[in-house]
Amino acid sequence: MPSSKEIRGKIRSVQNTRKITKAMEMVAASKMRKAQDRMRASRPYLERAFNIAIHVAQANAEYRHPFLHKRETVKRIGAIVVTTDKGLCGGLNTNVLRLVLSKHKEWTAAGLGVDYVAIGGKGLAFLPRMGGNVVASVVQLGDRPHLDRVVGPVKSLLDRYIAGEVDEVWVFYTSFINTMKQEPRGGRVVPVPMRFQKPSGELVKPESAAGSWDYIYEPDARTLLDGMMRRYIEAIVYQAVAENMGSEQSARMVAMKAATDNAGKIINELQLIYNKTRQAAITKELSEIVGGAAAV
Amino acid sequence: MAATMKVDIVSAEEQIFSGDAEFVVLPGIMGELGIYPRHTPLFTEIKPGAVRMKVPNQEREELVFVMGGYLEVQPHAVTVLADTAIRAKDLDEKAALEAKRAAEEAMQNKTSKEEIAQAEAELATALAQLEAIRKLRHRA
């Protein structure tokens, strides 16, 4: 039986832990709201960019943009893996990295090489251990995703794509469904699929009917299409990062809530043990006194 | 009441402006553009600078500062896909190299070409902002 002093110390230590997890839960809850707003804010840009890019591509059929052209043989794949920088967010990173690992095995079995771009510290730590070749990374993104932090790693992969070093580009991230539910997702972004996935999962075809009308281009369609395509891909990756951050905060909130509840349970149990030992000690002392008095 | 068109200025990070306007002036890459409603479809790149809009029932023009981007004009809608930061080829290149370097965990000295590009972009931002401020002051 541990002494009552020891148990008191343990209770205090669990109480302190509970204070911390409670605070983290509340911080995550407030950050989550902002992260969700940011997630929604980038939707209109993405949708517009997609529609324009596809329209321009269809209206200028003679110029086949490399990002729209599907390659016959795929030898090497570029994958962007979005994870969080910090832990304590439940199984969020584990789930997305498990998805990456299963895809990695699939690709390797098919004889394909894979180049990884890690966005977020957890992915950067995991990918090399998995045997992945990390060609670019960006970590310490903070609480606010910034597009300019994403531009560099995306460009490095798109340049490889144009140079013919990789034949497809994939993005892996955790998609935000609701506060309680986040799902790991992976999908191809280059060559650009000719459809657009709404947050509800509904697929949208480009709205424009090619040929009926066309833009006036200044200076010319090709230059504009090149720039627009790049921005579209960047916006997709940005959206993935923003969604990942929303998922991170809500996963952390849920994980910390569970931790707080568990701490409460442990405190109750410890309190019970403490009371029992205290009572046992008192009973023992009393019987000793009574026994002593009887002896006299 | 004069004819109006819908104006949306969005960037990947936020919605900057959304509303109706009678007339819009934008800093196009080939020169300043003035757009009235029922303009023919146009697609062009824009430079960092101020977007001015004549909003109905409002004396003063709306002024929005953009960091460059793309402009799509439809007869009844103007959409600006704004960049969130000044983009220059050398700067993008630098960002890509930095990401690579972070992965390789190898330190390299910056080349002067990159520094010049950075300085130029900063200068362009500052100048465009000054211009926007000057226009605002002028009207105040």
C-alpha cells in the first residue's frame, strides 16, 4: 500500500496535467474556428481558377499544356505529403502517413520511383524512415497557412514534371469533414483531372462550352495559361494545407478533451485509494491506542 | 441608374472584395484597363497596383490594392484572381531552391541574383502601395 503522502503527490501531478490538457483543448477550439474560415475562404479562388484554366485550355486546342497532357508511360511519381508540425493531435498524422505508406508500397511494387515533398515536420521525419526520397520540404508553417510558403516546394516538383523527371503529381492530406471526423485523402493533381471536386465530394465539370465564345488575351493565351495553371496547382496545395490545419486543430481539440476526461477519472480513482489508506491508518492508530490502554 | 457589373476580387487566402460596380480601373500588364459593364470577355495578367471601382450610390471610389494576379472579364462580371505576394520568376525559383535546401539540410550562400530579385519585388510593392496612398490622399 503506498503511503498517503505519495498518493497526494500523484493526485497533484495528474491535476496539473489536466490543467494543461484543458488549456490546450481550449486553445485548439479557438484556433479551429479561424482555420475553418480560412479553409472556406480559398474555395472561390480555386473554383474560378479551375474554370478559367480549363476554358482557356479548351479554347486553344492547338496548345497542349503539359499539365493537362496525360503521359503514356508513368515511370516516376511526385507526391506532396501534408502533415502537421506538432503532435498531440490524435491519429491524424498516423492515418495520412499510413495511406502514403500503402500507396508507396503499391507504387514500388509496380516498379515506379517516388519523389516526396514534405509539408510539415511529421511527414519530413517519417518519409525518410519509410525509405522515401524527400526532394523538398517546408516546415514550421505556423497557425496561418501562407501561399508563399507553399510556392517553393510546389514549384520544385512542377519543374521536375516539366523536365520529365516525374510523370504524375499526387497530394496527400487530411480532409476536414467535421469537427469529429477527418479523413486522410490522396489524389492526383497533375495531369489536371478534368473535373473539380467540391467539398461535399460532388464532382463538377468545367462550366464552359468551348467554341461558343473566347476571351481576348493580353498578351497571349499560352503565357496566361502557363501562369494560371501554376496558380491553380498552388491553390490546390494551399487548400490541402489549409484543410490539414483545420483538421489538426479539431483533432487536437478532441484528443485533448479525451485526455482531460481521462485525467478526471484517474483523479477520482486516486482520491478513493487515498481516502481508504487514510482511514486504514486512522483505524490502525486507534486500535494501537486501545490495545496499549488495555495492556496498562 | 447606370448599368452595373459584379466585381469579385479573390486571392487564394481570402475574399478581398465582392460587390457591384459601374466602372473598374485595373493595372493590366499591357497598361491600365478601364472596364465598363458589357465588356467583351477578356483574360489578362495584372501588375501590382490599385484597383479602383465606381460603386453605385457612393460618391467616393472604392480602392483595393492588389499584388498582381489574373483578371477575367465577362460582360456582367469582373473577377480578379489576386496573388497574395509579389511574384517574380527569380523569387519563385528561390523559394523552390529553399525548399530543396531544407530537405537536404545543406547550407548554401545566397546568390546576389536572388537578393536583387527580392529587393526589386519589395521595391515594386512599396512603390505600388505609395501610389495607392497618394491616390487616396489626393481625393481626401
